[in-house]
Amino acid sequence: MVRLFFTLRFLNFEEFLRLVLVAVLLLELKYPSIYDICFLHSSFVVKKMILTKQYRCVHSASCQCTKGHLSEDVIFLVFQHLNWNPNLIATLSCACKWFDDIAKRVLWKEFCRTRAPKMMLDLQSSGSHSADGNWRALGKLLIFCSGCTQGGLFDNVEVPGHFVNKTRFSKTLGKSFLMPQCLNDVLYVSEPCEHIDQGEAGDLGFFRGIFKSFASSNVKKMIVNRGAQLHPTEICPYCKAKLWSMLQANMIPQTAKCRLGSNKDYIEYYVCLNGHLLGVCTLLPLSDSEDVSENE
């Protein structure tokens, strides 16, 4: 088995490409095992290699690697050893159209399947081999809390978006967000990402989710039948699709408010054309241990 150990954190895409080229060289030379690949300084140079072009090439005219590019198998193996690092996948996507294409088709898919295997298996159990809104959008949904901008979706609340270390998505929690007529639909919703002391807004919780086969879901049919209007300006932060307000469609059940422990029943969320859900609620304030002891 090939084992890669790195002594230098990648600072730019050029250094990352050097790693990929070294991996190609080692694989083509058929080394029996590789225990250490150490980059001691940024002046490491890879000698000229002959790289085979792929028939799926979608390079642009301005692309710097039009003379040939790496095999998909090699890139797959490298990212597998990097545990599908999302930062490096995003960096690779910026190189050219071909790298962006393989990232969308393969790398983000493997990232999602590694981070949430049971959830991905369920989302694809209907026979679909792709995710609504593409794998990159779903990958971003798993690890990014979108927050909101002032004057955006959620009134004048302003909370910057940020990456999260861990997020749990629950199909059981998703049931709480479905109207009684739509309980046969499958919706995964995250536990709220807590943002404490947001001025007059109090303690806020941002949550996000994804529908299974949203195009054929009862929720979408109900939204359309109720004549809900798409938001005139805002778009989904994950796939850039238009958004429906579930508050405007009067499709936020009381069970969602109870399940999230929403203070004063304030909860609002949107669903995009690809079935991504994003919303906010006010959280019930928790008493400090000192206050609890005094009350006792």
C-alpha cells in the first residue's frame, strides 16, 4: 500500500501539483512501497514527464496544461490518501476546466460518501447516481454554515458564514419539518449551528438540509400548488438556484418549532429548486449553573 507522509503544509496550488507529479512518477516506476515523501523546501523540482491526454479533456484555450494532463486514476489515489481534503479539492478545481470537471464528477462525490456514508447511500437509493444540485453543492452543504447577510434572507440579521468541524444530519429531525401531507418525503436536516448573543435577535441557530429526490417530492408539489413565489433576488448559497420561502407558503409545521426549541416560535427557512434547505430560528436561552443553584 502506498503511504504518504507530508512534512510541509501546501501553501499554493503549484506545490500541490508537484506532489501529484511525484505520485505519477512513483506509480509509473512501480515502486513496491513508498513510506515517505518529504518536501524540505519549495525549490523541489520534478523532471519533465510525458503525460497522456484524456478523451474527456475540456481545457480552455488559456489553460496552462494543454500539453497534457494527469490520469484520473492517479488523482483519485492521491486524494484518497489525503482523505478527500475539501480545501485541496477546491484548490484543484481552480486550475482549469478539466480539473474542475473531475472534482465535480468524482472528488466531491467521494468526499460526500466518506463524510456521510449512510446519508449518501439513502439519497442514491432511488436509483439516481447524482445529487440534486451536483456533488460540489452537497459537499459544501455538509461542512459550511451559510449564515446570512444584512438585508438578505433573514431580515437585518448579519452572521458571517463559516466552515464547521462536525455536523450531524438527521432524517428523524427532517420529519419535524414536513407537513402531514408530505410525511412520505425524505429530508435530512442538521442540528442548529448556534450563534449566541446576536444583539436584539438573541441566540440564533442556523440549520440546513437536503431533500431526497426533491423534483418528485410531495413538498415541491405542495409549494407549486400553493402558488409560492421565488425570492426575487436571493439565491441558494450552495447551488445558486432560486429559493422558495416556506414561511410565505405557510408550510412550516408546529412540530419544527417544538423540535428546535424555538424561542417565541420564531423560525424561518427556505428551500431551493434543487431541494437544499436553509433556515434560522431563535434558541431558548439556557440558564447558567449559578442561576439554577440559586433558584433551587
